[in-house]
Amino acid sequence: MPQIAPLCGLRYNPDRFAGEFSKLIAPPYDVLSAQDKAALLAQHDRNIVRVDLPHVPPKSAGPDELYAQAADALQQWIADGTLIREDRPALYVYHQEYTHAGRAFTRKKLFARMKLEPFGTGTVFPHEHTFGGPKADRLKLMQATRCQLSAVFGLFSDPDGNVGRVLAVESRPPDVTAELDGVTNRMWVVTDEAAIQAVADLLADKPIYIADGHHRYGTAINYLDSLPDAADLPPDHPARFILIGLCAMEDPGAVILPTHRVLSGFGEMPPSEVLASLRQGLDLVKADHHNLAPDHLLPAGSPHDLAVYVASVDQFYLGRFTRRNTLASLAPDQSPAWRQLDLAYLHSYLIDELITRQVLGGAEPVIQYLKAADQAITAARQCNGLALICKPCTMAQLKAVSDAGDLMPQKSTYFYPKLATGLVINPLE
């Protein structure tokens, strides 16, 4: 079962940077451009992005010297006191306060170390595919710095809230407060041995579901395997663990948002004919959208499965899936839980079968993935395409698919907000 442990983390020196933490942390490396990196470094030359993003974009490995420079910067920060190391093993309670759809939320997590195990061999479950390029970049960075600079995001089930009660820290001021992209990040350092042991015991029998950071998890395993004496390392060696931010699935602040699809590349075929083909698997009705914000087309509890926007006629439709059972023959090797996913039906039947095979004769349409419905609609207008406005998947669906040993379709989950990078670093030596 999962082995959760504290860490003596590296973090920015509060005596030197009190009041400046907002200038030092950064979004995850994989959402940043070169312009984003420059803007963060303009705020503060010791922003964590200097170390965490040596090569842009991080979709493949860059030149060795870039990773060496990142490692040199990290060592310099340790030497000059920019970063300090915890003198006692700690858990780091982490709250993110944010607003979504006019409502205020607080997502509560804890940073800890978790014992590595290969996916599919125990109780750590992925929910999406990974790709080699990003892992190559992260591996070179990890080998150069000998640190895990950013955390994997993991979920566990805690319906009674027992872990949260042990780590109730709101009665004292946070050790770190930082603003990032409209989100207030607060972190408390917990060194109480009884509390740490209680949390480890509570989590010892709970499966962990990777919500975000699959490439980082795979990189940590590759790093361990790359060590010349990996098989002989003691069980408690730091390289056998990964930095993880853990959140209860039942936390009211744990929100999954949808990722919408924009389809184009239909050649000479008008989008209206593509829509006609989609009617084989969709019951479509026109939607009066003129007084309705795009993100409100599919409110919670809506009986419809998705919305479709046709740019050529500036028209929205609300759709219901009419042939879900067809996935039993189209995807017989997938689990029943997977075949119940809206995106499984959308990709396997609506896109792959109706559009790719029947309409385009085997050619694949161009697919864009966008977080906001209004962005998807704008993109559809620009390419004269179709915007498919999707509903979010649920925690229960993610758990069921993962428990069945399946992986979700691409871009199934968008956990908002992302974990900030730079709050705590996990040394591997």
C-alpha cells in the first residue's frame, strides 16, 4: 500500500523573502512559454522558473549546458541562503483559495513524499497516457539538480475527512502566503511527529490516483532506474520517493473542469454536412444562446451531454448521445466504466467513426483543445469549424476508470487551479 513520508524540504528563506513569495513561485513548467518565463524572471531574478524551466518548450530534451546552468543556480541559491533546508522532517499543508463561476473555493492538500512504484503493480493509479519527450526533459533536469522541483498531484478518498482533521492548521498563521494568477497560496510547515505518523497511518491503506504530473512520476521512476546502484539503495533512500501534493477526492475545493474540442480540417465539405453526420449519434436541438454565456450552456444537472457550435451559421445546438451502446463493439477491450465516459463516446464514435471514417474517408480532422468555452467558440469562428462544448468528468468516473486499469481519453481532466511550483523542493540526496 502507499507509503507516505515527511521530507526535509528546501524552500525560500522566509527571513530574506518575507512579503516577496508571490514573485518567487511559478505555474507548472509545462504551461509556460518563453515569454512567460521572461515575465516571471522580470518580477524576481530568483524566481523558481530559472531552475525549473531551463529549456523552452519542455516537450523534448534541450542542450546539456542548460540543465547544468539550472543546477548551478540551484546550488548557488543553497549556498547563499536563498533556499534553506528544513532541519526536521515535515509535511507541508497547502491551501489554494480561488474563485470559479462566481463561487469561492479552498482546495486543501498536503505536500509529502510517496514511495515510488511502477504503475499497474500496486496502488498508485494513472489516468492518462504519457509521452517520451517531456520525460526526457524532466530526467535531464532531475539528474542535473538531484532534486524534484515540482510535485505530482495525487488524489485519495477520505469521505470522513480524517486526514484533514489531523492537519487542521488554520489556527496559526501560514508560513508562506503567495498570490499567483488570481489564486492565494498558503502553506504551513508541520513537524509534529505524532501528526505526521497519524497521516501516514491514515493514508497507508488508500489507493492514490495521479491527477496531474504523470510525466513527473514517470521521470522519477526513470531517474531511480538510471542510478548505477539502484538495486542496492536502501528502502528509505530519497530517490525511491517522489514529491506529491495529496488532496481528498471529497474536498469541496477539488474541482475538475472540462476541456473543449474544436474540429476543423474538413476540406471542401461544409461544417453543416459534418453536423448532419453527427446526428447519427446525437439528438440535437437548437439552443437560444444570445442571452446565455457559453460556459453556462451546460449547467450542472443539464440533461444534455454536450453543446455544439457551428461557426458557419453562428448556431448552437444542445445534444444527447443516442448510441452509447455502440462502444461495446467499437471498444470491446475497454472497461464498462470507460465506455460510460462522455469523451469516450465523443472520440471513439462521433469523431473516429462518424467524422474520420465516414465523412473524411479515413483522414483525421484537426482537433484543438481549449479550456474555456468562449475560447473554443472564437477558435471555431477562426477556422470555420465546430466547437464541441463538453461537460467535466467526475471524481467517481476517474476513480472507476483507474480502478479498472483503464486510461481516460486525452485531455479528459483539467484540475483547477494548478499546483504552484517553488513552495517546497524535494532533494534526492
